[in-house]
Amino acid sequence: MKRRSFLAAGAAALVTPAIGRGAFAAEAGAPLPIPEIWDLSDGASTDLVARTGRASFLSGRDTSTIGYSQNFLGPVLRVRRGSIARPRVINELNRLVTAHWHGLHVPGEADGGPQLAIAPGRDWAPELEIDQPETTLWYHSHIHGETGPQVYQGLAGMMLLTDPDAGGDALPSEWGVDDIPLIIQDRTFDGSGQFAYSSAGPNRMMGFRGDRILVNGAIQPVASVAQGVVRLRILNGSNARIYRLSFDDGRDFRQIASDAGYLSRPSNISQFTLAPAERVELLVDLSDGAPVKLLSEADDNSPMAGMMGDTMGGMMGDMMGGGSPQAVDGSGRFEVMSLSPDRPTNDLSMPENLPLGPGAIPGEPVRRRAFDLSMSSMMGGGMGNSGGGMMGGGVMNRGGGMMGGGMMDRNHGGMMGGGMSLGINGQPYSMDRIDADVGLGDVEIWEVRADMMQHPFHVHGTSFQVLSANGRPVDFDTMGLKDVALVDQSMEIKISFDRTAPSAAPYMLHCHILEHEDAGMMAQFTVG
Ligand code: C2O
Ligand code: CU
Ligand code: CU
């Protein structure tokens, strides 16, 4: 299999001398790199090598990176329903890594979770039996306590799961021309052009947010696309940043898929929220030939927003990097990338019907479980425990309230400062403890509650249906089946597993803010 540098296209365009903010220029405007597709559907063993690399994000400076068989990130792995994919993951790094197939329905032994760490110099060759609806997935390393830094440095890639019987022929399908993969990530560079990262201090609560936006490993690139209907497969591959995406001219577009496949009723929208690890597929009509910018609003998700209301929380978010990396207008929006429809038109129109997507989860629930994503802690002399801590005097709660006096209450009380303890149902993750046993094929309702801020909740090995959010029913037709969903205050999901996970290779459930996950906001369970 040929190994071409992922960043070749982008790197060639980086010729401008260093100017502007910081020691090195942020090279916005390079061509969007299009990761190559490696097809695993013929069942042949394919080597995926976790290795170090160097990439040119900034002019005049190489950044040390890691990747799967590339300098930064990995190839797009295409797998076909009804076939067996045989990746062989080789670890050429000097630390433990895994390759977790996020969203893929495979048994625990093939899932690539923390128990399946690959030692330096060793390899891991799972057999992936592909059987689920057509969709866009991804893969990334998943070492407990190290997922944040490893994904940040580059151990992640996209996956395409295809189903020849789904009937996707009417959709744009020319890779890199009208079928465009977009892996959105935020990064911060230090004074010598290296990735800066810390999960300590405030980042433990806030999650790490960078001040540069990368798409497919290029800073605010330009995608040269067909003048016609263009399909965007967007993955939020950031550690913590939540994007609220729209186009600068306000044009609307059609959402055709969410995490686990096509929607049963596509919806026309002009803005959407994408939390870490979520995917969305859009069709946007660029037949007018006008260039458009993809913009995001600043992310103000923070414990302070939860406890003090939006103004203070927003200020806190800005201070901690949640705010605007490069504001482009007065509303605090910033540019993610731009699209230039300068290639020949594809003459496609918006399809009336989509390929067959996943249906709602059938069957009557046999069990309910509750998962509290908890951030309890203490500050000052106050008590922090499940059920409410104290500080000063006065009442604090989510969405408003005051500081400087009284009780704090939001599922679990507590404040930042002292010892922030992240966990699920009050316990930080332990590799040695199984937190739940789920019966194979059982339909369950899980109630997930978020503490102090919004948390993207993810479950391995299956896809789930969101029934309600903050007590209000959610329409399945427009949300589709998910494997990660942003929990504001509470969420009810309907879930069932059709693959097994033994205690030696259990499935994970966790917050996908990687700093929260690494700090213990994760649990593990068996299926079988
Ligand atoms: Cu995307 Cu447990 O992971
Ligand atoms: Cu996962
Ligand atoms: Cu979280």
C-alpha cells in the first residue's frame, strides 16, 4: 500500500514568511488537505503504524506530531458492510497506544479500549466484522489518562462505513471534490512552533481548547470544491471545543446524517452544534459559485457558566480559551475554513430521498440505569460531596445565582479549586472495576445527568436513541441514531447491544471531553 504524506498538498502552499501574531504566522488559507482512503473491505491485512512525524502547520517551523501511518492523523479507513476488515495496528512509539473504532459495533475484544493497549514494538490485529448501517465514523487512541494528549498530537482518523445495498448513489461521491471529509480540531502552538498542551489546572475542568483552528491538519484552509451540491462529512475531532457552525452568508443546508447513519427525515437548517466526537453529514448547494466561509461561535461551555450564569461563564470561557480564536465579526464568530466552488459543476440536485438509515431502537425496555457525570470538589472551607457543597454563604445554581454566599447545588455540589474529582456516579474510572453488566440484546433506558457544565456522553459498541433532553422529548427523525450526545442537564437514551464485551475487554461509557475522560469521567461495563 502506498504511503503518501498526508500534508503534502497543504505544506507546498506554505511559503509566506512568518508574520503576525506570535513567533510564527498562522498560515490560514492553505488548500484543504484531503486524507487518502485506504480500503479495508477486501479483507486483506492492512498495517496501520502509530509513529512519530513532523508536519508544517506554520511557516518556517516543523511541529513534532504523531500519527497512524502519517505525520499527523491517519488515513480514512473504508470498511464495507458484510465484510471483515483486518487492520494490523503496529506501535512504533515508545508509549502505549490503542486504536479504538469509535462508533463501530464490534465485540469488546476488537474495540480498542484502554484494556487493549499495544506495548511499544508490538502489534494488535483485530478482525472487524462490519454489520451496521452506512455512516461516517472515526478512530483514535484510547489509553487511560493519555487519550487527550495522544489524540491532540495526532492519533486519530476518519472511517467510512459503506453499505452497497443502502442506495447512496444519488449522493455526491467524488472524494475531495464534492464528497469532502472535514476533521475539525483546535490547537495551540508554543513559541517554538510545537503543540502546547496541558490537562492540568483549569483545563482539567474546562477541557483543553486551542486558539488555532485546524481542518484536516491545516489552519483555516480553503477547500476547492465542485460548483454544485457538495456533501460535507464533518467530524469534531477536538478534545473539548464545542462548535456552533453556520455559513457566513446565512445560507441553509440539509443535514442528511448524524453519528450512526442517514436521517429518516433530512432537515433544512442553517446552524448546528457539534460536540467533541460527533459527526454530521450535510449537503450544501454551492451551485451559485459564491465562496462561503464556515464559521463557528465561541464555546462558552464551562463550570462557571453552569454556576454563575452566562455572562460570568462566558468571560471565564474566554479567559480559558473557550472564546474566539480569531473573531471575524462583532458577534464573536470565528472562521473555521472556507469553501471555494471553483471546480466544474457536478449537476447534482438535492435528493428527495436518502439512502436507508438506521431505525429507532425497537422493543420494550427491561431496565433503567442512571449515570451521573460528576465534577464534585471543594473550595475554601466548603464541603464538596454528592448532594451539595458550601462556600461563603448564598445560593448558587446553574443558569444564574451568585457567588459569595451559600449553598451550591447542581446534582452534586462543589466548586473548583480544591480537589476537583471527576467521575461517574461519584467514582473515578478504574480499570480494575466493572461498573455494570448489561444483558446481550436487552433494551434499556439510561438516564444521564450532567454536572456543572455540558458533557458529550459516549458509549462504545453500539448506537443509541435519544428519547428526551432536559425532560423534553426529542424527535428521532431529525436527530437520528447517535453514539455521542451532548448532555445539557439530563438526557434519556434507549440503548441495546448486539455484540458482547467480556470483563477482560469491557466497553466504555464516558464524557468525550478528553480531559474529563482522562481525569476519570469514564466507566466500563460488560455485555453478555
Ligand atoms: Cu471516541 Cu471511548 O471514544
Ligand atoms: Cu468510542
Ligand atoms: Cu465532561
